[in-house]
Amino acid sequence: MELRKSDYETYDYREFWQDNKRQYEDYSERTAIRKLFAGFENKGVIADIGCGFGRLFNEYNDFNQVIMLDYSVNNLKNTMQSVKDFYLKNPSAGKPSNIYFIAADAENIPLKNEKLDIAISVRLMHHLNSTSGFINEASRILKKDSVFILEFANKKNLKNILKFIFGKTASSPFSPEPLYIGETIRNYHPKEILKEIQKSGLQVKRLISVSNFRMAFLKNRIRAGILNKAENTAQSIFSFLRLGPSIFIKASKPKEGNAYEGSDLSGISGIIMCPSCRNNESGFLITENGITCSKCSRRFKITDGIYDLRI
Ligand SMILES: [Zn+2]
């Protein structure tokens, strides 16, 4: 079954998070991200791939260059608004020298090889048709000695295991193939994702099991503050069991030699690659409302500050 590419042009993804309905998941994910960011000093270039409406922007607003990438232009417009709102509320917060908003396919990322210090992707993988396509692209655009933070929905979670044991479902959470949830979502076996990461040339450094108490009866009965504290502890204890519905992986691209190249970004044209000819040396002619590849002459739109690099 092919997954639909994106529903977010017609559905406002902000609704999914509003009214504190998912305060616990939001807290859980941020806690995991902060653990995985800890100790990482090189705040050069970060890309949030599948950034949604920019919910997590304030976790990396102190990077020098931030790339917010999503397939949905609607999501990117909302991301711009989230960024504006964040600086209205926090005028003295750290500000990147550049924030780019790029509409693109995560399985054909229009960024040049080895440009990123960090790639982060949360709640994207379950929408993709090919996990290996995306993971290989992420590996390609990461610099050496950089970090990849990848979240995916875990089919082998505690709730699914219990349902299977008690005969409430026939589909085994232990089998390697993805589990389909409706028409738009896939859950994965952690082993399969770890394999894909290793195949792409990245090395897995850490795994955190997240949203360990995402069960309606707990969320309804237990105060958010208590659940959050329990989650923080559970992330440390349960991660080796990989039983949470959401898994965060930290992987890194091995360093070869010890020369650090540094950022040689000369604006947007130093970062982006043409998704049509995929020539890493491609340059671009940029005008106010369009951008043209110097190699294949393909034209892309720039609308309200969003680079639309979809094919
Ligand atoms: Zn081109």
C-alpha cells in the first residue's frame, strides 16, 4: 500500500497539539531531544526534516543556520508564524543568522552533500513510503562527525505486545514488516530501522524509549506533572527494552581523518541542491520569485519566503 504523501495542505496540523491534549507527548519528546543534544557544542547548521508547524523550533533557535523543511507549504507558512510568535514572546532569545523554509520531499532532499551539523526528524518517518530512501538522504547531507536524531513510531511497544498476547489483535508486534495504522501511518520494528541506519553509513550512539505512558487511562487519571516526572525516569530505565510507542535514535556520521571543514555557507545557494538533476555542484540563479538550476535549468518557485523545491 502506498502512503499518501501529505494531508497537511488541507489539515491544520496545529490542531493536533492544541489545548494541551498532547502536553505529555510534547514534554516527553522535548525531554528526549534535550538528552540527545546534551554535550553537542557545534551549533552550526541544523535541519528539521518534517518540521510540521515548527513546534520544536525553540529547541534549536541558538544554532547559526536553521533549515525548516516540510513537504507541506501550509505547514511551512505556520512554521513562519510559530517562529514570529516565539520571538514576540521571547525577544532576547538566541536568533540564527539565517532561517530557511524549504518545501521538499524527504526522500529526495534538495540539500548539498555534507552540509549539516545536525539533522533532526520527529514524527516524519511514519508518513514515508521508503524509510531507507529518507535515511540515506539524511546520511548524505550530514557532515562528518555530525549528529542525526531520528524519531519513529515503534510497532513493538508494550501496548501492542499486550494486545497480541491477550488475542486482541492478530498482527504480531514482533514481525519485521511495518504495521499500518489507517491509510497514512506506518509503525516500524526498531531492529529494521537500526539496520537501515547502519546500512546508510551512520553509527547508532543512543536509543531512548519515549512517551512510555501514552495510554488514555493513565493520561486521564494522573496529573500531568506526575506523569512527566515518571516519563523522565522511564526514559532512562526502559530504553534498553524499547517498549515505548515512540523511539528516538541518535546516530552519527563517522569522522574520517581529523580535518574539520567548518561551514562554508554562502547563503541559500551554498546549501541547496537541485532535486531534479541532483547535481551536487549545481548553482542557482535566484530572483525575487524564482530559482533556476544552472545545470538542468529547472525552475522552482519562491512564495512568501518559502523555497518550493518539490518536483
Ligand atoms: Zn538541476
